[in-house]
Amino acid sequence: MTEIMRTPLAACPACATGAAVAGTGDGAAEGRLMLSLPGIHCAGCISGVERGLKAVPGVREARVNLTLKRAAVEAAEDVTAADLVAALDRLGFEAHELDPGTISATDSDSTGRELLMRLAVAGFAMMNVMLLSVAVWSGAEDATRDLMHWISAMIALPAVAFSGQPFFRNALTALTARRLNMDVPISVAIVMAAGMSLYETAMSGEHAYFDAALALTFFLLAGRYLDYRTRAAARSAAQELAALEVPRATRLVDGREVVTPIAELSAGDLVRVRPGGRMPVDGVVETGTSEIDRALLTGESLPVFAGEGSTVSAGEVNLTGPLDVRVTARGADTRLHKIADLVALAESARTRYTSLADRAAVAYAPGVHLLALIAFAAWMIWSGDLRVSVNVAIATLIITCPCALGLAVPAVVTAASGRLFRRGVLLKSGTALERLAEVDTVVFDKTGTLTLGQPEMQGAADHARTDLAVAAGLASASAHPLAQALRRAAEAEGVAPAAIAGLREVPGYGVEGRWGDHPVRFGRAAWTGGADGPGTASFLRIGDRDPVRFDFTDALRPGAAEAVAALRAAGCRVMLISGDSAPAVEATAKALGIAIAESGALPKDKVARVQALEAEGHKVLMVGDGLNDTGALAAAHVSISPASALDAARVASDIVLLGRDLDALADCLTTARQARARIKENFTLSALYNVIAVPIALAGLATPLIAALAMSASSITVSLNALRLR
Amino acid sequence: MDILSYLIPISLLLGGAGLAAFFWALRTRQFDDPDGDAQRILRTDYDDAPKQD
């Protein structure tokens, strides 16, 4: 029993092969990037995307797959997915990075193709043998029947030997390791059915089960192939986080810059971080002023001022000016590394979910084999005829065949993931739907999940056009998110930026220059003489006039309000836990109608909160995107991240939303609940077939015709029931 | 029943030919992107970099 329960991730109880078809991940070759393109739909899009990608320097080859809505790009090492996404964005195509390892297997890889080929052989042989069997069923006798049986044997034996290999191989590995897995009984059933039929044929017997042996192989292979397609290679989010660490730092030795590996730095060293660079270490700013983006670590939506004495953490991004940082911690001692440890802990503590299929297998497998054994023993005692007893036992094994059970889950998951894929949702785990269906609490992150993590200017129309023009002129000199938001707003209003002379960015404060005769400044309140109030604002001062205030908010992600409303309507408790400041979190919560909101949560607080909810017996769905959410994503019962999320967050989550919209979220939940209902129906259906067929087999009345009918009918019923999901 | 000795081999041969054709299609990756292939033929620009195996 315990051995059966330990077999990993079996969507088909009879096919708990575990490692047999583990993802090979051969698509992850170096320099190969994958993009998901949720918006493409026609020949024009294919041409546009491929031409646009090839125009990017360094790209050697770009190929769009319209069926999967993906593009595979082969490029030089230094080309990043972000460059390609930006290039496509300029052309008007929405694109997101997909790492090849997280994508579930497709037809293009060899393991899947091999399974498909075995399936084709089994299907071909099954149909031919079935046709030959029709002659036997309709009453062929003597030499004709023997001829049909011999031809069937000639087709069936090589076909079984070829197609059954995945089962045989797994059974053999299990047996040599002195374990028992579900492939052992399957192999026994197939081999015994074929062997017994060959013996019967040689003895000119009446019943040969060649068609049943093949049908068993075919249906089980079908289930396994579907199962394989929904399975992705397992990877560790903690390892992805470690990859965020910058391997080298620019160290300052007597005023000279020396590029040094992180391992050779020690506390007290001085390192220089250029604008746009990621902090390699934890430290204190010694000289320089800038702004740093710590959204990934803390969830704060806006850049933070960094000047002399500010503390910075590894992983944060330096935005505007160069900073010289005195190292306080490096490598394993940094905050970033501590978060990675937290994630690793959450991953290992994640309660192993026993799938519905595994639970069914545990109840089903021993029962069937006990039944066959009892049938054999009883007939042996009653009739004393070995041949008859073995025949009855084999008929029992075949009739209770787990094919319908083997198809019950993979067929539903395939139909559901197809439907969700069309809505822009990528399922990464086969059991994600089952787990999602159990959810009663939804925890959202704010920055980057409910909001776009990108500020947007408010009330652009209320400002004087000259103010806007001057501000836009100044803003064009800066890469600061607020400056860029203002420029976009001005553009949307149709205001051309004014010509500003002597533009100069003052890191950490803003931009200044001359507009005609007036000195002009655009930036922080303190620097421009503006009054700092609640909310996010930048100020413009022209000459000696009073500063003009520009307000910004973090734009909500499209569909966020609908998603929250639909989740609440579906009976879920919705919570917002963010690392951002209280006013920003409350504003978002109010806008979306979320009653429970917590702000200022550190990554470990998020994990603790999610774990506490789980401990109370709630099933938590975590929706998040950042480094600070990764631990919580790993700790939750099931997790979803948007395509714009950090690699590690996408790795930690079970489901990835491919589009910008969040409204697919509610559809996910409904589909998951429907899928679970279908899976349970399928189990009931196949159990029902067994209830009818088993007494017939035990009574010794089963003929190959009845076996074939029961097997095909139950498998087809189960598959059709699954297809109702589409 | 002599006809069987012709018909059965013929039916097996025909079925086998179908199976071989399926194998060939699978090996030459014709099932990788059915929608894309259907659309690509409608493009006006010449595909000078057709997908290689």
C-alpha cells in the first residue's frame, strides 16, 4: 500500500510510472529564448513578429508557433528576453518571456513523440485484430478460427512487445529495486493475456484475448500520453532566486575600478554601482545620490531616494545616479539570500498533495488483484481445471482493466487546460486544477499583480498646457518611472514637449534646465519647494512661480476589479497582503472592494500569513509576481502568477497568466471546479462498469467480445464526459 | 474462403502504409504547429527561412 502511495504524480492510477516520462527539458539550450505571444492570430502577425524579432541585433533565428502562440528565438548570448519583448511591444505585439523549462512538454520533444508512436502502433494493431476478431465473434470455427487467431497473434505479439515497453521497463526497474509500482500489475495483465491467448491458440482453444491485450495497451498509453503533455519539468524557485545575485561587482581600490567576483569581497570594501545596475551586496551608501527600485524585494511601487547613509540590499536596482556602497554583507549573508532560503524552506514544507487519481489507485489496485486471485482459487477448487481457472482469472483482470480509470484524469485535465489556454492561462502542473478547485481563500499581492507596478499620471487634462509641455520637456531627460509616466500622459493629451536648454538630471532629486529665460525644475517636493502631501506626486517649478503639483497612481491591472468581484461571488475570501505602504495598499483595496488588506508585510510575513491560513484549514490561492511573494507562492495550496512576474515567481507557481488581464482568474476557478466534478463523475462511471462486468467475469461467462465491449465502452464514455468541458 | 488469403494481407498492407505515413509525418514534425502552417501559406512574403528539422 505505502509503495503505491509513494509513486509520484500519477494522473492515471494504473500508470504511476513517476520518473518514466520526466521532462527532458531539451529546449533549454543556451541562447534559446521562448516568448509567449497571447495576441497573435493570423498570417500577418506571424510575419510581423518574425520580421520584428530578426531585426533585433544578435538574433539568428526566430520562429513563431501559432498553435501554441509562442516564438522560439535563437540569439547571441547577450540578447535578453526583455530586449525582444520591448522590440515586439514597439510593433504592437504583446509578448512575455517564457522559460523553456517551465513549459509543459509539447509534441516537439522526443519523449512525447516516442509515446505517440507507440500509441499509433498499438492503435493500428488493435483495430486490425478487432476486425479479425469479428470473424471469430460471428461464429468462425475450427480451422478458420485458428487461422484468425494465428494472424491476430502475429500482429498482436510484436505490437505488444513494442508498445508495452514503457510499462515493461518501469515494472522491471521497480522489481529490480524490490519495489512494487502500478506498472507491475499492468505488465502482468498484458503479458498474461497475450501469453494465455497464444497458448489457447496453439491448443485450438475458443477464446483468445489478443484484442483485449492490445486495447489495454492502447488506452493506457493514451492516458499516459495525455498525462505527459500536462506535466512540466519540476524546478526549484529557490535556485532561480540565487540566479538573481550579481556574480561580479566593481570594487574601488584606491580610486581605481577593479571588477571582482562577489566571493572575493569582504565587509568594509567599497563597490560602485552604476545607474541601471543591480546591487551586488548589502551595504550602506558612502557617496552619491540616486533612486533605487526595491519593488522586487519589498513590493514598494515607487523608487526610494538613496543618499549618503542609506542602506541598500542586494537585488535592488539603482536607477538614476552612480552610488559607492560600503559592503556590510555579501553572498549568503545578504537579504536576497535569506529570502531564497525562506523559499527553499517553503518549497520543502509544501504538503505533498495526494491527487484524486492516486487516492483512487490506492483503493482500486489491491482490490482488483485480490479479486482475480480469489476467482482463480475458487475455480481451481470447484472445477480443478487449471486452464479454466487461469482463463477466469485473466478475464477478471482484463474486464476490471484500469483503462477508463487511466483516462479519467488526463482526459479531463487535457480538455480543461485546452480551454484555459484559449483564455490565456498556462497550466504548469497536472494537479493544479484539482487543488484550485478546493480553494476558499485568495491572497493577492499588490504591486505588479493587482496593479501594473507602473505609475500613471492623474488629471492630465486639468493642467495648463504650457506646464505640461515644460514638464514633459524636462521629463524626457530622465528614465525615472514618474518622469516617463508624465511623458506618456503628455503624449496622450497631444502636448508636445517644450524645448529645454541645459537639461541636467540631478540623481535622487529630479531634472533641471532652462526654458526661455526661466530656470525650470521638475522633481521631488523638497527640491522644487513644493508641499509634500499624501499620495505620490512630482512638482514643476518655473522661475519663481509656485510649484505645480502632478499626481500619480499605480494603475490597476485590467480585469483586476472583475476578477476580485467574481472570486468573491464564487464564495472565496479575498485578501490583499502587500509590502507597500499603508495608504497605497488601502487605496487599492478600496478601489477593488477588498475588505482585508495588510500592508508593510515582509517576505517572511507573507509566508507566515499563508502558512497560518493553511494551518487553520483554509486552502489558499496565492496570486503574486515578485521576489517578495515567491515564498508565499511556494507555501500556498496553489499559486498563480502573471506572465510579467519574476522568473522565480513563475517557477514557484502552478499556473501562469499569459495576458495582461486578470479576469481570466475567475474563469480558472470555474473551470477547475468543473474539472474536479468531471473527474469524480469519471471515477463513478468506470466503477459502474466494473460493478456490472465483474460478476460476469467471476461467473466465468466473460467472452473476448464482452471484454472488448466493456473496455471500449467505458474508455469512450469517460473521454466523452471529459470533452464536455471544452 | 480462399479469398481470405488475398484480402487479409492486402488489408494489413494498406493499414501498414497508413501507419508508415503517420510515422513519416510525425518524424518530419508536421504536427508541431498545424494552425501556423495553415496561416503561413497565405502570407504574401516569401518564407526564405523555412523551418528545418
